Amino acid sequence: MVRSVRSPPAAVPPVTIQKAPFEAGKVIRALCAQDPNIGAVASFIGLMRDLNQGEYVKQMKLEHYPGMTEKAIGEIVDEAKERWELIEVRVIHRVGKLEPTDPIVLVVVACSHRAAAFEACEFIMDYLKTRAPFWKKEITRKGERWVESRESDRQAADRWRK
């Protein structure tokens, strides 16, 4: 009798930078199927807004430096894993041309308990906003402009300092 042996799922990198849209539900389902010890999953999806600094934004161009960006986000994920007992983490960040309502970023954190999942997800997102090397250019009715980092993002990240 021949037994069917189920192959382990292919390893998925914790950090992906891509132009294509992502399917959050598909990513979460795949992540949850990997380990029966997962008891909590927290996720965050960031979308492009059509309004920034009181001005209508019709498009955004998001740029990165390949290799450097993945490394920086990987370091953020590693720091989260040092702080909390995480089972799995996925970060997907888009680059290229984006329009209002397009998903930009997905952060998914899986662990045994909800408190760690919520905290680690928020930590990763706060650090992404301040430490990940992305450059955003908004296209408005008045022309193009580079987006500066916000003081509120720096304050949010500062609360995680040890």
C-alpha cells in the first residue's frame, strides 16, 4: 500500500516587497495553516487615502531601494520576535503607482495569545512608518510632492523604546 505523504508548505519569506496587489485573507489563511499552536492572529492593512494635508491626492508613487528595504523590515520583524513570542509574521509592502483605496501594506502576526499579537502588529507598523526606507511622491492637482515623515509617526514609534 502506498501512503500519501503531504509535503510541508514551501517556506514563505516574512517580508515581501511587490507591485501587485495582495489578498489579505489568502495570506492569513496560509499563515494559520502552518502551525496548530497559533491561537491568535492580528493584522493591519494600510490603504492609500485620497486626502493628505488637506489636499486631494489622485495617485502616489512609492519607491524603495531593493535589498535595503527588505533588510530593514526584516530587522523590524526580528526585533518584534525578540520582544514577543511570535510564531509567524508576514509583511507585504507594495511599491509603484498606487491610487486611492489601493492596499499598500499588510502586517500579519500570529502567536499563541491575542495580547502579544496585537502589540507586535502595532509595533511592526509603527516601526515601518519610521524605519523602513520608502520614498512617497504624491500626485495632486497642484503637481507632485514628496511626502515628509510625520511627527505623530515618530512619537508612536518612540513609545516602543526599551
